[in-house]
Amino acid sequence: MKKKGPPEIDRYPYNLIYFPDLHKNKGLTMADWNSEWVAKIKEALTALADEKNIEIGDIESRLKGARPPKADMGDIAFPLFPFAKEFRSAPPQLAAEVAARLGESPLGKARAMGPYVNIFLERDQIISDTLARVLADEESWGHNDSLKGRKIMIEFSSPNTNKPLHLGHLRNDALGESSARILRVNGADVQKVILVNDRGVHICKSMLAYKKFGQGETPESTGIKGDRLVGDYYVKYAQWAKEDPTAEAQAQEMLQKWEAGDREVRDLWEMMNRWTLEGIGKTYEKTHISFDRYYYESQLYMLGRDIILKGLEEGVFYKAEDGSTRIDMGEIGLDTKVLLRSDGTSVYITQDIGTAISRHGDWPFDQLIYVVGNEQDYHFQVLFHVLKKLGYDWAESLYHLSYGMVNLPEGKMKSREGTVVDADDLVADLSELALEEIRSKGREDEVEDPRATADAVSLAALHYYLLQVSPKKDMIFNPKESLSFNGNTGPYLQYMAARICSMERKAREMGWDLEKKTVDGTLLTGDEEWELAGILADFPRTVEQAGRDHNPSLITAALYNVAKVFSRYYHDNPILNNENLDLAMARLQLSLAVLRMLRSGFDLINIPFLAKM
RNA sequence: GCGCCCAUAGCUCAGCUGGAUAGAGCGCCGGACUUCGAAUCCGUAGGUCGCAGGUUCGAAUCCUGCUGGGCGUACCA
């Protein structure tokens, strides 16, 4: 039964007595196996040093396990370069000595491979255990309590009420929604909030244009979505302002009336804001974005002034010669910043200061995250610094989830240049293409509702495309490519999940017991099966890291990885079509575990799951 | 001018706190459907990791300088 030497590994008979820790602790992951081996190698190195009468420094900080470049080189690799000098021997020789000392154990087997000590883990038990745990977890594989007890508020989207959402918002929304979901499954108590920019001169501009040219038309009378209708008037204003030099002054005048509470202006404002918000709300609904709390700038813009004045009294800020109230940020290497104008009125950042404090009063968070583009990096540096200087303890954990611009292949996306990609249009185009794909594959009869399925596929395409890129980098959104549904895409992931579902249905029809939670790992001896188990086992740590780093792209990468490996596995290995029913069952269970991870992950990156597509 | 960010295959992107031969997808070329869903799978080709130094046993990864690009740098929001 036993074979000798790498790349094959010796296999122990399935027997829990070899794994007392495993039996007790259902939460062991690859990382735990890693630390087990760190301890063992540390022991070996210490003993070796004693034997040779060598003084040795701290071992643990230098002993770092990594994944070997190839599967047949083992599961964990420990480079021994850092110890070579102290032992006065070449790393390969040292590796050989350490490996000899470690030998074999129920935890697996150590082999010297060049300057590395490579560990070949005992596979059967880990596979059995991992799959059993995934299957026991229903749809929640990857969930953990690393952020348990933390209250986190996350603000994203920040729409203006003078125009519809565009591609930039879609990236913002995708990041915000996904980050919130990730934080939640890490155990945090999360509040998703939106700040609606519903006041200011830019809002008045669309109002002014409507008043001049609108002739009383409404979303109902025109059949145009409210946000689009209002946006059209914003564009109309810009055209008109080119010809009429008094336009800007008229807009300012309207703003003053608004601030004075002028009835007519306020009525118009309320009506048009409602149109926009209803329209934008439909977009959120369509893209599965939601908020727990709405904040409106019109209700907040006066906040912050009293806090600045108080800070001035306390000497946190100072009065400049020109009469403005400022903060000196020399200690963090920045210039001074105006917090109140010389006439005592607020500037933009004043309200942000007030808003943050007010929100903490509404819901005392441990952390507040702002999902805002990187063009505001400086703004948030200042904001956070001011709040710290004001002495709020929660100011230390404020976080700006900064992301890069979304560009189009043909050039930069600038709203003034009219090349913005409208969010609704984009989603509709994607859906249309998905529908064509469904038709051309002749699957209209298979799926219950082709239109709804196409919508789900389009969301997968969109969100995956937007989230696969590291947030802080600028990205190029290629509509054509996102629509291709080939390769490294959201629909690819959906397709893998749908295929597993299809197997699940078949198995159910055949009367197999899919509730069975124990898995016979001794039957899953293939390298791909081992690789899949490893990916599954690592997922909770990936989710944890994605939460810690505020980086959903770690989730997309893990999902693509599992889907790709599974896809090859599925292609090369019969699962249900297997004469050995026990093997068929074990492979199906592995497949179902993969499905669990996919579904759990889909939820985190806002990709709809489809049982059929 | 000053500050922050970015630079990896033709294109779009990965590359975890420095570790073995830098990976995917798209595109190109060539294979695989009487068999669990071909929206799939496999293979070939494609790289001076922007440039130059430095730290280290070891650098795409850390440090410095430079080049190129982006964004800021308002008593705008």
C-alpha cells in the first residue's frame, strides 16, 4: 500500500486516533497545519543547534512557510537560507539535516528539496475534514468572527440629484456593497449609509433649465426615468449657459432663494429631487445595491460650524490674518486648511466634520469607512486629521477606501465631455447581450425566465469585472470585453455553479443521500482533488483578509481559482458517471463543497447565483 | 513648483507580510463534444517586471534617484 518518496506521498490509513487535535477542533485550516510545522521545525533547529553547540537567535520570525511552485513539490515549503550562516553549513545540507530529524509523523512528511524543507501533508484526513466542515456550513463557508463585536459604518455611492448614476458610481457601489458584505460575514455589525448630494448650485442648474424649458413635463408624461429626465435638463443648462452669460448668476440667485426657503424654489427642488431619487433607486434595485440609512446633504450642510468654533476656542484651530479659521497641518507635512471663511461661513469640509460627528451620535461606530475616489485622498487626510485633533477616539480608525478612476478604452471619461457611460444603459446593454447568448445557445426553454436570467448574468459580468481589479488602481472598463462572457468573468463563475447544480439535481433524482455530511477522503486521491480541498480550506482566511484589507478582489481571485481548477477536474474526471458509487458520492460531495464556496462567495461580490442558465 | 498614487506578455489584470522556473484571461495558431451542461477543456507562441543604483544569502515585492502617466494642491463641492 505504501509508495516511496516524493512526488508520491505515503498514505496513512484513515484513522482518527492519529489526529486527536483534528477530532477536537473542527476549525483547523491549512494555516494551522502550517503553524504545526513551524513548531516542529523550530524544535528540530533548536535541537540541532544544541548538538552543534551553536548559539541561535530567534527562529520563528525567520521561519516562514510558503507554497511550493509546483504541487508535486509538496504543500508547504520552508526556506532555510536565513539559518545557513549561524550553522555554518550550506542551506541544502541544513535542509537535509532538518528533514532527517523530522522524518515522518501523523501530520505528514518532511523532505529536503534543495535549500528547502518541504512538507507533504497527509491528505486523506485533511480532505475528509475540510469537506465535512464545508458541507456542514450550508451556504456560509468562509464566514468567521474575526470582526465580531465591531460596529462599522460604510458610506458609499454619494449620488447627486441632478443626474443619473454613471460608470464611476457602479465601481463605487460595487466596492461599497461588496466590502460591507465581506465585513458582515467577518462578524462585524455593519451599517451601509448613503450621502445624497441634494443641494448646491449644480442642483439649481438643472432646476433652472427645467423651469425655463421644461413646460411642465414629468417622468410620467414623458415616460423618461426621473433621474434621466433631470439629468437631461442639467445638460440643457450647460448648453444654454454657453449662450447666455447671465446663466451662472441666475443659478446662484436660485441657490440663495433655496437657502432662504423660498416656497416656489423649494417645491420645484422637492419635486425634481424626488424624480431623481426614484430613478436612482430603481438603478440600485436593479444592481442589488441597498442602504441601511439615508443621509441628505440638505439636512447636514449647516453642521460642523459650531464644532469648528469650539475648536477655535480650545486652540486646536487658529484665526488667520485674513480672518478665516484654519488648521495648521505642519505636523503631518501638510499646509494649512481653511475650515471657516473669513465671513464665518462653512466650506465643504466643515460639513463633513459635522456629519461624521453627528453620525457617531446616531450610531456609535468603531470604524467609519468612506468609499470615495482617489481624487479626494487629500480631502480625507485633512478630514481625519481634524477629527483626531478634536480628540475623538474613533477618529483613529477612520478609513478612506480610495479607488482609482474608471476609464474607457478610447480615452478618459469626463462628464463634461459627454462620454460618460450611463449606468442604466450599460446594465441594459449587458443584459441584452446575455439574452442573445441564451437564445443562441437554445436555452430559452431550459431557464424559467430568460429575461431575469439575462439580468442576473449581466450583473455577474459587471460586478466581477469591476471588483477583480485592486481598488486603488485606475482601470479601463472595456464594455465589449465585459460582455464577452468568456474566460475570467462573472458569467464563467455562474456557469460552473450551474453545472454543479445540474449534477446535484441528477443525483437527487437518482435518490442519493445529499444530506450526508461525512466524506471518505481516502477515495479522493487525485492532485486536483487535493488542490480543491486546499482552496476550500483557505477560503475563510481569504475572506478575513479581504475584510481586513477592504479588498474584494481577493474574493474574485479565490472564486476564479476554485472555478478554474474545478472546471478542469470536471472535464477530466467522471463524477456521477462512475461505476464505483462510493467514489461517485465522494466526488459529488467535493463538487457540492465547491458549490458552497461559490455561492458563499457570489454573495460577497454581489453576483447572483443561478441554478440554471 | 510641492504632495499622493500608478508603471508586470500585443491588450486587460493577478502576484499574500521579500523565497525555487513571474501567472491568468483576451487576442493569435492548433487540438477536444455518441459520454455528468462546449457560456467548457487542453496545447503552442508571447517578459530586460519603466530605467539606474542600493539593502539582502535571495527583490516584481523593501529604500533612494530618475523617466513616463494619473490625481490633487480653492475662503469650489
